[in-house]
Amino acid sequence: MNAVSPTPPVIDFSASSVDVARSLIGATLLVNGVGGRIVETEAYDHEDPASHSFGGPTRRNRVMFGPPCRAYIYRSYGLHWCLNFVCRGDGHGAGVLIRALEPLAGLDTMRARRGLSNIRLLCAGPGRVCQALGVTDEHSGMQIDSPPFQLIPLTFTEQASIVTGPRIGISKAKDAPWRFGLSGSPFLSRPFR
């Protein structure tokens, strides 16, 4: 009898944004071969007043309403692009903000795009992630399981130690514990308390 190796795990983007946000911690995200390990995420849902999808679909947020497994990109404060992964079913309006990465691939490219050499600051914050990876609104609506994106989940033998806390930089639903991070990572946008 031949031994069958188990299918590598996949991230279930039809799950809740909280479940997806947790499952992304420790996964590797690359855009055109540049990126690293996801160390911090935040979950958002259409019933959440802090979410862009809270008021229903608009021209700006329509990507967030599906289908899942797509990139939703928006401009924060008119300055920085932010990368979100759409989850749940069509029409639901949920997503996960990628807040920080541990840079692992394409470091010279990231340093050139960010104009700095401090590896800890290359991808510590959602605007920094997009700048380092070269993500713009042109990526909005693209599938995150197809080029230029590559998302590699943790294997069955790997396990991430996850910490949780309130989300950052929002004025509504500030106490929801929907921010997730890789415990002990020096690459977080801010420490967990």
C-alpha cells in the first residue's frame, strides 16, 4: 500500500473574517516574489461599524462584497494603500487587513521602495506593507491565490502562537479583540498589551 501524503492546508476564505485573520498568521505572502511571513492582521465584518462594508456596497468598497479570496485595496487618509483579503460568501462584506509582515523575500526591492534599510520597519504597518510589496489600487479585485499574489499557508506540522487584542487606528468598535499577531514577533506594527 502506498502512503498518501495529506493535502497541504488551505485557508478557507468562506469562513468568518475572525477565523481567516487567525489562519493567516504565519502564512507567507508574496507579490511578484516579494514579501514575507504575515505577523499581524485585523478582521472586519459588515455588521462591524468600523468596517468599510458597514453601510452596504458602494463604488469604493464593492470588492469587499465578494467573491472571497480577492484583494480589496483602499487608500488610508489619502496617503497609503492598504491590503485586505475578502472573505465569507458573495454579498456578505467581510475582510482581513494585512497589518504587518516579517520581510523574507526581495529585501533589496523592499528597501528601495521604502527608502530605508531597517528591516524591522519595512513592513510594520498596513501602508508600509503595500509600499514594500508594490501593491496599489491596480491590485484591487485580483485573486490572492493567483499571480502576482502567492499565499503559502503554514504546513500541518507548523503552528503559530497567536496573540489577540483590540484593533488599531479606528474610532468605532475599538474594543473588539479582532487584531491578531504572531506572539513575540519584532515585526509587529505595534506591540500587543
